[in-house]
Amino acid sequence: MEKETEFELFFKENYSRFYYFAFQMIGEKEVCRDIVGDAFEQTWAFSRQKEQFNLTSYMYSLVRNKCVDYLRHEAAKARYADFYMYMYNESGEDDTYEEMEQQISQMYCMLDKFTPKTRTILEMCYFQKKTYSETASELGISVSAVRKHIVNALKAFRTVIAKKSK
């Protein structure tokens, strides 16, 4: 019971400190609240297993890492959106809604032609919005392996789109 009271006091005294630390990196209130809340939850679980460790240092590291993961994830989403816009605009004509649907359908057909691992990685990174490191961890592979699958898949998408625009 003493550990719970001690952690609750730590939470009350330090929540705003960690929130503003995250806010400096992210700049979005709700996202920062989620990150700090998740970090406290993870720290609580970790503190129940460990007898002695520096809660403040652990929280700073955890919040920083969660912010960096969030920013990387957002960058990946932006790259995907840019890539989609690039593919969409590369057609060289004013696409109608039907043509856009056809391109999307073609992308889904291409997904079926990729290896199961490449397809899974694309789905995790772009549909489930997971970071490369989260994907690598869940699949038991390295982050560079995830990156290679993504790069190869995007090359294949570009090749097909380039052929269609000629």
C-alpha cells in the first residue's frame, strides 16, 4: 500500500512537469496527455517489479521516447500521404473520382501480390499506423528489415504508376 501512495504522490507532483516536457516536443495537448498518461501507466507497472530505481529519470526517458516515436509515426504518415499525392499527380491528367478509385483498387491488388511479410508490414505501418520499430518488434525482425520491405514495395508502386502514365 505504501508503494501506491508513494507513486500517487509522485504522479500528483510531477504530472504537469512531464506534460510540458512532452508539449515542448509535440505541441498538441491531447497527444501529450495520452503520452504522459501512458508513460505513467508503464512506469507504475515497471515500478511494481523493481524495488529501487529513479522514477524521475525513467519518466523523462519514457516520455521522450514516446514523443520521438509519435513524431516518427507522424512523419511516416506524412511520407505516405506525400507518396500518394505524388502517385495521384503523376498520372498527368485530371483524374476523376472513378480513376482515383481505380488507382486505389490497383494498389490493393498489388498488395495481394507482395509476399505475406511485405503485405503485413505495409498494413501495420500504413493502415494500423504503427511505427517501424513497433512493427519490427511485433514481427521479431529488425527496423532495417521493415524499412527494406517498405522501400521495395514503394518502388513497385512507383513502377506500376509510371507504366500507367506512359
